[in-house]
Amino acid sequence: MTANATLEMADDQPLFIIGSVRSGTTLTRDLLRRVPNFICPEETHFFRWAEPFRTPHSLHPYRNNALLKKHRTIDGIDDATFEAILSESRNKAEMQRRYIAAFARAQGVIGPYRWFEKTPQNIYGAPLIAQQMPKARFVFMVRNPLNVVASMKLGRQVKIADLFGACNYWLEAAAIYETLRAAYSDRVMCLRYEDLVADVPKAMAEILRHIALPAPPALFHARDAHGEKNLWLSAFTAEEAAQVRDQCGAIAATFGYDLAADLAAAGHAAQGAR
């Protein structure tokens, strides 16, 4: 197979799973990895940062971020291969395609495949992905911000002590999604975490329809889900819960979340600072 053919294969209707961290993107990735010949590397973060590709400061996080180096080890991409990917790529989309092709080779994938990528923070580069990869589709994961912010406060994978900062993780992702949806309504699907865990087979079927990818029956089961734990009930004081409600409530309502009702039901009715 020629290099060009390999890159074309690596650009056949890719899927990007994006959103705020702590919104169910990992669960969604792990479920989709069951689909035959549908491959996904560890998180790459290739579109996360705004520095123009191959400008002086743009390559440092890709080369030196400890977590991304660990991910490359898991993917089977050694330093020499990754340096070749960087030197041969003219833009971020080419870097992503070449990485996927190298990942497929490292994993021993033979024959045609489809691929997807799960880095929630790639939401920041989603408009660029849409422009540079015209066949790309997106699944935007969203979750009740009370639980997203509580998870970050508790340090579940991502530790953000400042509640305003944790809220902005959620708010900025939601704002970019709205812009992306307005521009590319046929390419963007929104999936609520709560709907995913309520009916995994239905949610997975919706994703697969969105990307026109057939899959064998009975890949997904109700038992694949774990119920929402509502961490915020024990993680927040009444004042903290009110802060999240005040900061996120209006946009959360557009996704079907009623934070005021959540707080009232839990007895967390403090008004907080406005």
C-alpha cells in the first residue's frame, strides 16, 4: 500500500469524541472500540492547543508532555516514528492522519479500517478539524455540570480546585459546541451522558448511524452502563452548589438540565454570591 493510500484510508469519515472532561468520553470510547475494524488510539490532544502547527512553540507539548508520551508508548509509537510524523506533516490534520496510520501498523491492523479519536479537549480545535478534515464527524458528550464540576473538585482524573475554572471547562465546551452545531449541523451529534448510561445499546446505535458504520448485533448491553452517582451531593457545600447553578444553569437548561430543581430537591437552596 502506498503512503498516499494509507493516508486516504486514515481519513475515511473519522469520528472525534469531544466535550468537557468528565463527561463520559472514556466510556463512549471503550464501548466503540468493540466495533470490528474501528480503531482508536489513546488521547492525542493534537487539536487542543491554538499555536499554529510547526511554529516555534507549537511542537513542545506534543514532544514533551509526559502523559502524551505515555499514550504513545501504549499506542506502540516510538520517538523516531513520532518525529518522522512531525517532520512529514504540514498541518495538524496530516499529523493526525499519519499518527493513525502508524498506530494501525503498530497494532497489526490488516485491511480496511475506520478510526476515531477521543480527546475531550479537542473541542477547542473542533472548527479547525471540521475545515481540515471535511469528512470528519463529531460526537459531543455533555453531562450535568453539577457532576462534572464535582468530579474535578474531587480530582477524579482532572483536579481543578477553583470552582469558576471547573465551571469554565464545562461552559467553554458547551459554547464551542453551539457554534460548531450551527455551522455543521449534519456532522455534529450531541449525546448526554445520562442518556448513554440509561440505555447503552440505543446510544451506541445512534452514534453508529451518525457515522454510517454497521456493526454486528449484540455488541452492547444494558449492563455496560453504570448509574450516575451524583457526586455533587456530597462534594459541594450549599454555597458551592449554588455557585455552579448560577454560573452554568442557563446554558445547562438548553441541554435539558434543571440545576435549580436539582438543588431544591437536594435541599441545597443557598443563593450563593451572584
